[in-house]
Amino acid sequence: KGKCPEDGWDESTIELFLHELAIMDSNNFLGNCGVGEREGRVASGLVARRHYRLIHGIGRSGDISAVQPKAAGSSLLNKLTNSVVLDIIKLAGVRTVTNCFVVPMATGMSLTLCFLTLRHKRPKAKYIIWPRIDQKSCFKSMITAGFEPVVIENVLEGDELRTDIEAVEAKIKALGAENILCVHSTTSCFAPRVPDRLEELSVICANYDIPHIVNNAYGVQSSKCMHLIQEGARVGRIDAFVQSLDKNFMVPVGGAIIAGFNESFIQEISKMYPGKASASPSLDVLITLLSLGANGYKQLLKERKEMFSYLSSELKKLADNHNERLLDTPHNPISLAMSLKNLDENSDAAVTQLGSMLFTRQVSGARVVPCGSVQTVNNYTFKGFMSHANDYPCAYLNAASAIGIKKQDVDVFLKRLDKCLKTSRKESKKGKVVNEVSNSNTGTEQLED
């Protein structure tokens, strides 16, 4: 049926299945005589075993989704993977998606592929409307494709940074719809930024006949992000949405899924990919989903949501204990942010030092964001970089509840964060005393002079 099995398979069954696929490829035929320049020859037995002897990759030189006559097994693997992944996307909340394919590039380059495909449909267009999110790869995806990003600053509503819909529409009118390649929106993001207002953006795109590409990097694991995409497509226009394999399915980095509601457009994107492609990302995600089954994946989604609630309540308690506060970002379903005002009052160095302390104590993934840092990316200067705004009111720390997180991860993180905050406050107080003494001495010396 081309769907993810309800219950996961055991490892020996999966390996048997992969071996059966592999013997359908010509490089594994007994008595095969290869006289071409690419015959699936592998020098190392270890490499061959690592790939289950599926050496030919996927697609043909003109289409990543095409069938290879001499690699029937690899072609079947590709078709099955795309079909199973489509089933999971529907299960996760985007029920009306019609087509998708796994591409062996991470999210940024996959977005670039979408933009390059749109170039042929809109030859006059040179701008991409982009509600600001401080993450380099999604910004560079537009630059690499040869377009000019038009950055729309976010609006501060309470603690949350939200899409400025009026500014988006005003910019479309100012530039002219025919000169705009697409609107490039975002779902999953670091708090206090929250997912873009996809429904409103989709309606604007439909009204002005402008394509809409959604960066859904780690949104498959969030029912809220998937609901936004589903509703955006229902009320307006979404041409494609792109998500990472590693962040959503716990496989090695190197793959993404490009999905959409218009089957022919998704096929156009797959035909835009030049040459054949590695089968490794497809193989990894197929093995993972066969192992988990639909029920296993649904259970992981449920556990992630429970851990988000737990992380949120416990981080709030810790923030209260340190006279800080958990920022109120109810529209962000994955990431949380805790203020660092007490450290920020002393210096930016104290804030960034906290990040270093956490990292050296083996806390990975937590982001410490100081106020007012400036960074230039491809000749574009961002003020307040990493905070998604020019002047966010306070420094803060991010933590996320992503798929696969365990209660132990949360408990250990909070324990180490508590210790680091106590240490930082002590060191900050010492520094204050030293500065006060130093300043008073300087004042005395000036009087004497």
C-alpha cells in the first residue's frame, strides 16, 4: 500500500527486505558484465555493507525521482521512501498534501532548489519577501539562488515576535507583485520568535498571485506547525514546504523533504535537481520509519509534547528562583526562552560566559542570546542578530523540547543551568565590587591631581 506499517518491524526483517532490494540492482547480479563509467563498483567491503550494497543511488541525470533500469532495487527504495514519508506527513497533520520527495541535501539547499524552480515561472522576479528569522542557512538559501531578500522586521506583541502582515503587504505593493519571486515564511523557530502567521500570508499570496514557500525545518514533530501549513493551504496559497530529515526523524544530517499540494509543481522541483543523488538519506529514513512504525512515531510525537509541558513548568520554577522569568510565548510549540536580565545588567560578557559554562558542562543545544550583537551575513547587516529583532528588550536563554528528548535530559539540564546561574551571579557580584573599588580609587587620584 506504500504506507508506513502500523507497528514497527524488527531489525532482521528490515535487513532481509533491504537485501532483497539490493539483489535487484545490476551491480549485484551474478555474472554481471559492466562496461560503463558508473557500474556500482565499490572498492571497500565495509562501504558496501554500510550501504547494504545499494550503490547506484537514486534518480537519473534528468530527474531525481526517475526509475533507473539497471537499479530496480534502488528505484523501488526511492519510490517506497517517498510514499511512506508522504503517509507520515499526513499522519502528522497536513492531510491534503499530494506529493513529496526526499532530497539528499539539508534544508537550506533544498529551499534554494525550490527558489531556482520558481525562477523559470517568474523570469522578471528578483525579490523574496522574508519575515526575519535569525538563522543563516535560510537567509543564505535565497542569496545562493541569486535573489535579493527583502527583510520584514517582526512585531513585538508581549514577549513574542510575530509577523508584520501589514508591512508584508505594503512591500508587495511597493515592489510590484510581478517582481517578487515568492514569500518565504517560517514555522519552527527559536523563541521568542513564533511561527509566522501562515494563514494571513497564504491569503496575501493568493490575492497577489505570488508563490509561497514555507521553511518547516523541524515542524513535522509539532502538530501546531503542521496545522498552520494545512490551514494556510486551505484558505490561501502554499506552493511547497521544506523539512529536515535529521531534526524530525532522528537520522544523520544530510537530507530533507520537499512537499506540496500541487503534484506537478513538486515534480518540477525534483526535475530541477541536476544529476543522480545519494540514496543514503532515503535509506536512513526508510529504515527508521519501518523500525518505528506509524504507532511508534505517533508515540514519539506524544512524548515530545509531554516533555515540552514538563520543560516549560520546570524552567519557569527555576527562572522564578533566580528572579528571572520564563518569557510568555504561547504560539511557539517547541522552543522556550528564559530572561537573563540580572546577568545582562552587568555586561554582555556575563551573558555569553553563561553559554560557555553550559557548553563546557556538556549541555548542548541551549542558546544564550545577548542584547545588541551585530552580524553581517553576505553583506547584509543584522542588528540584534540571533534575537530576530533589532532591539529585543532583554537577553535570554533558549531551550527546546524536540523529538526524542527524555525527562532525564530536562532534569540534568535544569540542574546544570541552576549551578551555572549561581556561579555567574557570584562572579558578577565580585566584578561589581572590584569595579566600584577601582572607580573610587580613580576618583581619589583625580582629586589629588
